[in-house]
Amino acid sequence: MANPAEALIHIEDDRGTARQSGPGWRILVVDDDEQVHLATRLALEGMDFRGRPLTLDSCYTAWEAFEYLAGTPDIAVVLLDVVMEDERAGLDLVRRIREELRNDQVRIVLRTGQPGYAPELEVIRQYDINDYKAKTELTVTRLASSIITALRSYEQIVALDRHRRGLEQVIKASADLFSERSLNEFSAGVLIQLAAQMGMEPEGLLCAQGTVDGPVIVAAAGRFAGHIRKPLSSLGNMEIEAALLEAFSRREGFKSRGGDILYLQSGSAHPAAIYMSTPTPVDEQKRDLVRLFTINVALGFETATLFEHLRSVAFTDPLTALPNRAGFIAALDRAASGQNLVVILLDLDQFHFINARLGFQVADALLRAVGHRLVANFPEAVAISRFGGDRFALALPAPAQAELSLALLESRLEVAFETGFDVAGRHASLSATSGCTFTVTGTTGGDDGQPAGDLLVQQASLALKDAKLRARGRLIAFNLELERRNHAGLALLAEFRAALRNRELVLHYQPKLDLTTGRPVGVEALVRWQSPRHGLLMPAQFLDLAEASGLVLPMGLQVLEMAIRQRRAWRTEGLDIPVAVNVCALQVQQADFLQGIDGVLMAQEATAEGIEMEITESVFVGDDARTFDHIQGLRDRGFGVALDDFGTGYSSLSYLNRLPATTVKIDRRFVQDMNRDAKSDMLVRAIIQVAAVIDAKVVAEGVETVDQAERLRALGVPVAQGFLYSPGLPADELAIWWLKQDAPGVKD
């Protein structure tokens, strides 16, 4: 069915009008972009209305437009940019036109290239704005339609102003209808207001629109209101049905035995017809009122339809057609006070690898399949939602004994995923990690007034987070200890923000040794937090918080700065110690990553000489071109690039072939299992061979025993680090250790 708004924009009452001489319709274009003025002139060139041409005037600021309108009272339409001198310039000009100039006749069409500055409905209602369009949607046809609609409104207002007592009520009625968010309610409201103008009962008015499947009722009131969006044939009133069908057939309005029919047409859109049950003929004055009212409510129909679309978008996930997070929480708010519920949040395990390797189209099809599977396996669900990414949510009726149902729920989730998924000619096996929380009847929200839905999702999220940390593939239930830890984490996060400002981070340095000579060849910088309240904290105690909050980005630059300063300090002491600095995936993937690095180098008046960046394999998930460009940018600046924890993440020869790595680090898990696990030993040898192919050095990390060191030496690994040699040391202790270890004759 076509948009009902489009069918009510243009009234068939001026076709065939000969072009007249005389003054044209004055249109004022107010925009700070010269190209907009030019494009508008080209779009409206040669256009006329009722035989009179359109004349365009131009202003480039809101102040200039106000002065122009103050001295030019016969402007019919203002095409007004919302954002000019500032973000409210257009709306402020509207207010001044209506309040200071008291000009209620000029029609105002708002246009913007920045939809984020769309006016509130209260502003549209209060200042009688005729239309609002984004510049990107204003095709020549839509611009012309908006202009014609505005001119019709202007013409009628000028003709009837101060002569028709009902005029002010019509305008107000049209404005009031902007508050109706439902198309059904709006449609009924339109006819109720129109009936008041015509002096008849609302049941005496009805609007139908022609479609390819036959006429459909789009506006009705009173006893007919329940038929909105149903076929005209469902009305059960042969007289009205026959009259409207005849109007569609004749393509014109006429006086029927039971009333008047007004026929409406908008270009190529489906036509519409209004049935008015009037015992006496409708005089021209009332016909003018009907026409004027119809013109003014055309935008209202479009707005109401837009609201319904926006409501659907706001509460529905477009990929799966399931409720989104907002829709899910709204369902919880409705249901949580009336029944016991269990709310489950689940994340698909390792889904990012599927996305990276099979492509987003297969991944999207897989997400849809997961949604369908959940709907099929949990038919009793109050709501099933996709929150976004690979996270889904379920709200299910819960038994009275929550503890007994946890195992059953976990079993049902396992069953839902056990058969795998066949999509796009591929088979994918999936598992899910889940968190849940149980409610009791009467739940109304938190003590601070937090809505029940928000509270339940928050609790389930904490349980999911705990499951992902310690029980992958399992279902974990919320408990108060999780909440306590979360509050503690939030408090620690606030302290960490202050720690960055107060420069409480310190670096310890773990040495790397040449396995042949036993002499040190470099160090890895390891960040610590010297907290005034908690003492020295290891990365495991704060790094997750830093990454989740985005604070890892400024932290990374601060660590690089400290490493550069420390290397300079050692050199003044006669120690030339290369330093490796860890860089997380989130840092490398930032658009301004290299600009941040350059800022540190410039501030320190330093070069990248002697500094190596250690990057984990997870940064390459998704094969993002930006990531490779950034790593190449590091090499171009003189940094070394070490591939950390090699073999534990997204190992792929395709990215190794493109990666300008200078070092490959063997992960500690392979090193520690090497002497008791033949597979680990083979993997270490394979990593050494891969490194040789890409001309990269090899460093083994996590060396803790002499046997491990001997095996690595036998395999040809040149450099190692680990507790066998030294833990991470503060800078001054590292210098003493270095001098002692680097002395002639000292060997591992």
C-alpha cells in the first residue's frame, strides 16, 4: 500500500490552468551554502503554480533573512536551513518570524543536511512549520511537492484570513494533530477535526485510498475507526462503498445521493477519496475549508507514518526482525510486575572468527538462523531479542524454585545449539555462554527507581560477564557477590582515571637474553599501577577495566612515553638497552593511532630507534586494511614490530605474508609444554621455520626451567625471557642486573 501522505499532497483542482501574467509566487531561500541556492533554482526553474511563475530570492544568514522578511511582507514560502550561523539559527529565525514579525501567513519548509538537529515536535507545532525535510531526500519531485503544498496553504490562508471564522481553528487543529503518534489515532483525529469544521458527526466522514489490491480505508472515526487499514469492502456499508468506488472509477469528485465525494490525487501515487455524509449540499466556503484542512494535514499523515516507522526501527532488530535491546526491555517492563521471569543473555562463542573467515553475509545468515532456532526452542518466551553483534536475550516464565530450573535451562540451551546450523551452503557449529537472573512477582525495579527491565538486563549482564571469565559455554546465574564485585570494579575504574591524570603508572622491565652467550639483549616494558590506596597492582587487576572503558588508549601512549624517557635515561648512564612496548588491538585499530604515536615522539624529541612494538595476533581478526597500514606506518617510522603470543590467536599465512614483522614471540604455553608434549615441540619448530621465511627474529617467552632453555637452544631459538632469568624489575634494579649480567665471562 502506498504511503497515505503521498496521496493527500496534491488536489486535482488546477490542471489545465493557463499560464498567467503578473507577479509570481515569491520563494525565499535561506541557506549558508551557495550550492543549495543554485540547486534549488535549477530544480524549480520554469515551474509555476496556478499559472503564476515562482520567483526565488536568496538570503545567506538568519539575520539577513529576518531583515529581508521584515521589509518584504509578500513572501509566500521560506525554504529554511536549520543549521547556519549556529545549530539553532534556523529554529530561532522561525520563532522571530512568528513572534516578532507576527507573520502567520508565510509558509516555512525546514531543510537540513544534519538530521541530528531535527526540530522537536513541540517546535513544529508551536511555530506552524509547514514541512521538514533532510536535504538528501529532497529530489526535484519532492521539492516541488513541498513547494506546491506550501503554496496551496499560503494561497488559502491569504484568501481566507480575517474573513473566515473557522480558519484559525483549522490551522490549530492541523498543528494539534502532530502530537498523535499512531497512524490509526491520527487518521481518526483528522476526521474528528474535519467533522467539527463541517458541522457533522465523525461517522459521516471516511477516507479511502486506492491500491493495486483495491481501495483501503486509511482514515475513519467513530463506529468506522476499527476499519482503518482494512479493505473498503470490510466496511459493510454498500452506499459508502459504492460512492467511493465510483469516485475512483470517475477520477473526480461528485455529489452523491448520500453525500459529497472529494477526490484527491498526488502524481503517480495511489489516489484517495473522502466521503462526506451531508444532508445538504456543501457550499464553496466549506469546500475551501476541506481543501485547506487536507493540505495542512498532508504533512501530518506523513509524520504519523514516519513515527510508526521510527517506532519499529527503535524497537526491532532489522537483521533478525526480533525485538532489539530497547524492545526487549520494554517487554520486560510490561511483564516483570505480573509474573515470575528468568532473563537470559547469551553470547555466541568465538563468533568473530566466523565473521572474519566466512564473511559478513554468512555471519548475518547465521545470526538469523540462531534467532529462528531460539524462537522454535522456546515457544513460551515472553520476549526473544537480538541485542546486537552476537548477543541474544530471552525472557521466559520461571518456576517458583529458580535453583532447580538452572540446570534445565542450561540443558535446553545446549539442545538449541547441538545440531549446528546450515546456512549459505556451509555448516557451522556454535556454542553459547550465558548469564541469567530470576525475578519474583511484583518486581518494580531498583531502589533508585531504575525500571525493572533495565535492572534485570543489568543483572543478567553481570552474570554473563562472570560466565565469560570463568565458565565458557556454561550458564551462570546472577548473585549479589557479582553485584558487589561490579561496584568495586566501577570504583576501581574511577580511581584508574585519576591514576592516569596523576601519572601513577610505573614500568617494570623483564630482560631478554641471548641463549648462546647468556648476555642481555633487550627488555620488555611491563606496566604496573602504583596505587596510593591499593599498593602495586598487576595488569590483571586493572587492564580489563582500561580496555572496556577505552582508557587503554591514553594509557598506551603514556606507557610509550615512559619507555622512551627511560631508554634515554639509561643511555646517559652508558646503557644502550632496546625496549619492547606492548600495544593492544584496540589501540592499533583507532583511526588516529599513528597521530598519537607521532605526538609522543614529537613531545619527547625522540625517534623510534631501539623501540619495538609488541602486537598480539587478535589485532588481525577481520583482515582490516587499516590495521596493516598502521603497522606498516610503525615500520616506516623506525619501530620494530614483534608479533606477540604467536600461534594462540588468528594464525594465518595470508596475514604473515603481508605483515612487516621484525620479531615473532613463541607463546609461553608452547614453551612450558615443549618437553612433555610432542605437539608443542613440533609447533615451536614450525614457528621457528615460519619466522625464517618472513625474515623475523624469534624470541621465546615464559622460560622457567633449565630444560626449557636447553631445548630452545637446541632448536636454534636465539633469544628468551622468563622467570628463569629474571622477573620484571624496576628501572634502577634492571640497570644493576644488566651491568652484572653483561659483564665479560657471565653466561647462563
